[in-house]
Amino acid sequence: MVRGTVNVNAYHRQGYGGTANLGLANVLVHNNDWHGIGNVTEIDSMIRTLGSHRKVQQLITLLLDETCLSREDPNNLLDSNRDLQILGLFSLRIVSLPQSFSYLKKLNVLMLRDCEFLEEIDDIRELLTLTVLEVSGSCLIKSIPENFFQQLTRLCSLHFSDLQIEVLPKSFYDLTKLRWFILKGCSHLTKLQSLRKCEELMVVDLSGAALLPVFPEKNLRHLPKLKTLNLSKTTIKYLPIFHETGELTHLSVSGCRNLKRLPSIQSLTNLQVLDLSWSAIKEFQDKSLHNNSNLKVLDLSGIGIPSDLLPSNISKPCEFYLRSCSKIEYINIAESPKDLEVLDISGASNLVKIEEKFFESLVNVRVLNLSETKVKDLPALAALQNLRRLLLSGCLHLEKLPSLTSSKLEEIDLSDCKALTMIEDEFFKHLHRLRRLVLSKSKITRLPDLNSLLNLEELNLSGVKSFKKVDFIEHMSKLQDLNLSETLLEQLPTLSSLKSLKHLSLRGCGHLESIPPLEALHRLETLDLSQTAVRHLPSLGNLSNLHILLLSDCSNLEDFKKNKMLDMSGAENLPCGISRLTQLEHIALPSTKKNNEAAESNKVISWQQNPGESHWFLSIVDGIEPNIGRSLMFRDGSLFLEFLQSNPSLLDANSNHFHLSIHPIEVHDGAGDLLFKKDELIFRDVYLLSRHYSRSQGRLMEIHHLNTFPKGAEAVLGNAEYVFLFDNLFLKSLSDLGARNIKMMKGCWIEGCQNMGSVIGMDDSVESSELGNALEILWISNAFSLRRVYSENLQNLKCLYLDCCPKLSRVFSSSHLLQKLEILHVKFYENLETLFKDDVEEQKLPNLRTLRLWELPALKCIGCIMPSLQLLEVGECPMLGHVLTSGLVPEKLEVLKVKNCHALDKILEGVASDYNKLPQLGEVHLQGLPKLTSIGIEAPLLRSLEVRDCSLLIHVISSTHKPENLEVLKVRFCDNLETLFAGTSEDCGLPSLDTVQLWGLPKLVSIGTTLPPLRKSIIRDCPKLTIPMS
């Protein structure tokens, strides 16, 4: 709520757009009914109005997240607080809004944020007092009813973000009181009509509408109060004329790749932020921005304009950005902006010169960023008396630093300045406020005097080869990050005064043989001693905050040579107090085999010197080492292979349970960084359950983000029953894992493997002919190259999940090899026309119990007989004409759900009678079927029936046999519906009926039966209905 009160006039470059902002301060203060949010407090995972111990105070404000509603029925909670004025629901796993929404007659503010499973918000249109509405992060919402805004006449602030709507309903354009209009990230939006009736608009944000080609207004004279216009990342080609828009303060067209010209903005005298970054603008109509005297932020980053076409006068901005402007060769602006505080020209890879006079009047500059430019000599910076950050990283041609007079400098970055060989001692003497100094990979021949930098918090000298001792760090008591890796360091001073140190990296210091005591470093979180010549570790047991310990390739370490660390006790026997480090998340231990080899050769061995070895880490998530429980233990690949050689029985057929994860060492500047984090365990079980895998099932192995097969992992893979493959570029088919290695594999989950073309390769060898024979579960998602699933090897398959494989045109050629298939899930396929290639009559899946088909725009028929089917769910299949074909009706069907199939006119086709009996059917959901004329089902055990947006449906059920077991009946927005139950006497009631919801049925005349006393009922917008009650 607090972040919603940002003033629209604030000139911060993100303006209102950095967060899901509602503009509450600007909107609600003008509302006569608004009395504030009252006193609020956090109680039991909710923020609510503060109550009194003497009396129960009616709630005015209620903010809820999923944690709270997991323990309480949202319907009951909202029903008991009907006087709410502010309601926020965050990250709820709801598909539709609670029924009790309709009771909130006093609601002013409604926020629905990150409710990812929410599919419709139609009920909001009944909240007549609503002033502020936000629905963001609900990416399943694809349409909004035409009359949605018809009664929301008080709406002043509207925020729709990340919805999949293509157009706004017509009723939106009559919101005459609207001030804030935010439609961020609606990437499917294709058209916007005129906003001329919305004369009160102050903010229009259409950023991220990637398919929007035109802004609806040619000029903005009908929007006289407009202050902010954000068209970033749209496909617009032209901007409106700004001649009569004097109130505009923020204009952003960042990322507009079709916008080539900026029209005149001379009339925008109040403009504060102009963001043209990463647009295709090649021409300014105005040669000078002199008239824009209030300009505070000018961002031209990433545009392809050469130096001579920049405006000669850029007015008086406080922040000026020219990042990644590759055509800028020099800066020669006629008049320097005297108020400039931030100048960022980083990444302007061809910039070679800045005019001397440019800096003469820039006394207010706080940040100067010239990183990754070709500047050789910097002009004098003596005028920059307020400079705090000097960033020159990657200036490969910079040869000399000018003298600095500013004593306020807090950060200097000279990393990768390879032409810079000398820094004078005087350069740092007066920089007492310096907090961050980065000299990594610079080629300075002598380290300057750093003794005066007593306030330094980060010092990075990695790769600097001009020193062997660093005695000066003894007095840097505020240091938090010290990086001396890849240097010629031979000796460290005492570190007892560095009590604030959190990160210490000495990686690759091949001449460093000893480490001073570290007991005083209680805040230390990362210690990297890999590839050093250290012989003995100091005691580490007191480092209670240590999270990462890297000792790989420490081939001289005596502490591990005699220690049998690779036995079944795992982490309990590690030396030097390591076993007591309860916060340890990552550990890389030295290889015993490498230690012995190094001892013989008297060399420090680095994995960089052995490129043939596997550069992967293995995490023991669960199992194998019984004493580590659910904690995480990291070992490098070679170390774990030694472990298996010492304990070969661990992975034999008698091992019932293990969970191992292989992931790469990501190499940056020679450093091996672990990609997997201990925190991922929090969501791991949830993820596995969402993939229909239980952690207790058996032997599980994961392989993550590898470009090549993890050499040496065959022993583990060959004993794994369940294999997860994430984002592995080496995988083109399961054959790439080796036929011998996956003989025992029962389940395989393949996600994001972009090069995978088929499930089973075309190899004709005897081993390959058995590949996949044991496979029972196959899950493939985001495999963009997959063209072929069919294989004779998959005869034992029981569960098949296919999600987002756009090049797949059919699932199988024939069903005769799928006799054991029980679950089939197919989702997001653009070209899939049918599940099977051959004639329909030949296709039969005798054991299929569950079939889910979702978002298949080309699917015309299912083409299969499924006598054992229990659950059928079909959605977003616009070409599908029916869901069940002629032949055997699935008499075991229990659940039927069909949604948004615009061509579907029948549920069952080619059957003998108009009404077909489904004796086990208990639940039916039909939604968004505009051509459906008849349901044609008789279901004596039906308990729940929901029908919605079926505009041609006249009767719901016309059979003489009513569903006497019906408990829930919901029918909404069926424009031509006349009767619910036709063909029977109203004396035949529905004795079990408990809940009835009838809404938006303008032609409904009769229910067709008497209603018993109901526990819940909502009947609205049914003007012709007369209700018979028993």
C-alpha cells in the first residue's frame, strides 16, 4: 500500500512503473467516501484492521496471502466481513473468485496480485463502489465480458498486468473518471480504441504490449491532464503529436523497435523523464532540447544515432544515459548540463574522445561510468568535486588516470584496464571515504600505496601479478569482501582485525602454502582456497556462518591425505572442524587420488590443467549417506567417483532409495561457481509432486544444464529408476544416455532440452532395441526440436505427458503398442491435428483412465476409443467439433471438463440416441462453447453441473430422467437459455441439491423442477425467471 502513494511527478527514472503501483495517493484523496485505511496490524499471516479488546471492530482493510487462506475458507472469511473497503489477495491458488465477493457492497480498493491460476474475474463487475482495481500476474485470463465496466462508473485507477487479453471490452471506454490506466505486460493486446472520453487520465502505461501497433490518439488534446505516457516495448511506429500536452512529465518508448523518429517535444515544458532507450529512433525533429528546461532524466541508451545527430543542447538533466550506443565516437555537446549528477556512457564501444571542456562545469556529478569504451586519455576531472563513483571497467585502451580532487569518492572500478600499467601512490592518499576498489585483471606493474583506505569494504585484486604480500589489509577493519585470487601471493598477514569479513577468495594462489588463524572471522560466509598450495587448514569449527567452502585441487593438503573421508559416515569425519559447520551449503573437497598424484610430482594440480576430466558437481539431496538426513553435501565429480569405487555396493540393485543431482561448474574467469542452491530444497518436493513423482518412490537422479554427457556418471545412471533431465544441450534422444545406462529406468522427465529431436534414436543395434522397454512414465516439456515420440520400445508406457513441443504434428502413429497407457496429457501444440495418424476405427486405448488436452489450436478430432476413461479434460481447442466419437461410449467416465472450444457443437457425435447414458459420470464443467446446442448426456449419478458462456444452448438437460443426486448447479451467461430441465414435470424435484448459482440468463423462464431448501444460492440478472420452491 505504501508503494502505491508515490507521487506521479517524482522524476525517478522508473516513475510509477517500477512496481505494481495504483496511484492511491493521487486517486483516493479526491474521493468523498474515502476515510483512509484505518489502523492495521499483522495477525496470523494477514494484514487487517486493528481490533479492540473491548469490542469487535468491523474490518475495513484486509490483505491476505496464500499462507492465510490455506487454513481458512475464503468464502466464510469474506462473508463475515461485508463492510470491507480495501481487499488485497496475493498469490492465491484460486481458479475463480469466491462466491462471497458479491456481498462486498462497500469495497473501494481491490487488488488481485500474482493469482497465477485465476481464469476469470467476471464477478468483479458487481462491485459498484469500486474506485481502484488491480489484477496483475493472472496470465490465464484471456477475455473480459463486454459489460464488465458498465456499472463500475466510479473507477479511478485500473491496473491490469500480464493478462492475455487481446482487446478491452467496449464498456471500458466509458470510464469518464479514470485517472490511472496501467496495462503492463499484456503481450496479446492488439488494439486499443480512442480514450477521448477518459479526459481525467493522468497515467497511461501500455508497456509490454508487444503486439500493439498503433496508439489510438493522433494527438493528446483530449487528454489534457496526462502526466505519464509509457509505450515501452510496443510495436508502435508513430507517436502522437505533443503540441497541446503541456502537463506531460514522463514519456517512455524504451524498446520500441519500430519507432524511428521522435516528433517535436518543444511544447513539453514540464517533461521530467524522457526514455528513448533501445528504440529504433534515428532522428530527432528537435535539434535542441533547450525548451525542455525541467528535464531530469534523459536516457538514449542503445539507440543507433551517431555523435553528430545528437541534440546540440540536452537541456539540464540530472541523469544522462548513453549506454551501449555503439555509433557514438565522441561527446561534444555545445553546453554542458550543469545540474548533471549521473553520466553513464558504458558500453559505447567506439567512444574514443570526450572534449576537455565538457567536464569543466560538471561540479554536481556523482557517478561517471565510462566502462567498456575506447577512451585512451581522460580529460581533467578536477571539477568533479562531488564524484562518488568512477567506473572504468573494461577500458582496454586507457593508459593513464588523471588526478582527482574529490575526497568523496566511494567506488573505483578499474578492472580489465589492460593498458593501464601504473597508478601513482598519490592517487589514493586523499580517498579516505573509498569503500570499493576493483583492480582485477589490470596490468599494473606495481601495486600503489593502499594504506590510507581504512574504510574499504570491498577489495578485488584478482589476477594482479605485481605483489606477493598484502600487509596493508591488516588495518582495513571494515573489509567485507576480499578477493586475492589468481595472484602471486605468498603470505597473508594476521586477519584477526577483519571481523566484518564475509567473503575471502584465494583461489589459484599457487604460491600460498599457509593460512593464518581464522577464528575471529565469525561473519565469514565464503572461503575459497581451491588451487592453492596450502598444506594445513586452520581450525574452521568456529566459523558458524560459513556457507561455502571450496578446497578443490588443493593437492598439498595434509589434513585429508590420512583421513578416510569417503566412508559411509560422510560429513561426520571431516577434519579441521568442518563437521561442526551447521550452516554449510556448498563444499568442494580435494580428491584423494589427485593428492597422491601431486605428492609424487610435487605439483599443485588444477582441473583447468586437466580438461578431459568431468567438470560437474554432484549433490546428495537424499539417501546414500544416512547420517546427513536432508542436508546438502556437494562433492566434485571425480571425488564422488572415488567414493563409489570405495563403496561399490551402494548403488547395486538392493539399494532402495537415493536422490542425486548432477549440475555443472559454471566457469567465470576460471572460477567454478555452483549452480545449485540449498534453498531449492524448500520447493523440491512440491516440484516433484507436480510432476507426479513422490520422493519415496525409489532411486532418483537429476542432470542439469550440461552441454556434454557427464563422463563418469554412468555408474549412478545405470542404477537410477527415475531420471530428470533439465536443459541439457547434449541430449538429442534418450539413446545419448547409453542403452546400458538406462535399462532400469522406469520414469523419465525431460524439460527444456532444446536439441532433442526424438525420444528414441534410430540406432538398429541390439542394445538400442531394448532402450526404454522398462519405461512407465515419460514427461517431455519445452522440447522445441522434438518431432517424433513414437517408438516400438515404449510398449510398457503407463503415463505420457507432452507439454509445449511445437514441431510435433502427431503423438503416435498407432495405438496398438500403447495397450498399458493409463494417463495421457497433451498441452500447447500448434500443429497437432490428431493424436494418431491411422484410421479412427483401429485406435483403441483399453486402459486409458485420464486424458487431458489443452491449447491445441489445430486439433480437429481425438480419434480414439477409450472404454476405461474416467477423466476427460479438454480446453482451448478451437477447431475441435466434438470430444467423444462414434463407437463405445466411455461408461466409466466420472469427470468431464470442456472449456473454450469455439467450434464444438456436440459433446458426443455419431452415437445411436440423442441422450447417451454415462452411468458413472459425477462432474460436468462446460465453459466457452458458443456453438454448443445440446449436451446430450444422461448421468444418474451426476453431483456437480457447471455451464457457462454457451450462448446457443436452449436447454441444459432435456431427458425425462433428472439427476436426482445433483448437489451443485451453476449456470451463467448463456444468452439463449430458456429452461434448465426440459421434458419432465416440475413435481419431480432434486432432493440433494445444495448450491444453485444462476447468473446472466436473460431468456431463462423456467428451471423445470422444484427446488429444495438451499444452503447457498445466487440468482442474478434472470429477469424472466419464476422460481418454484418445494
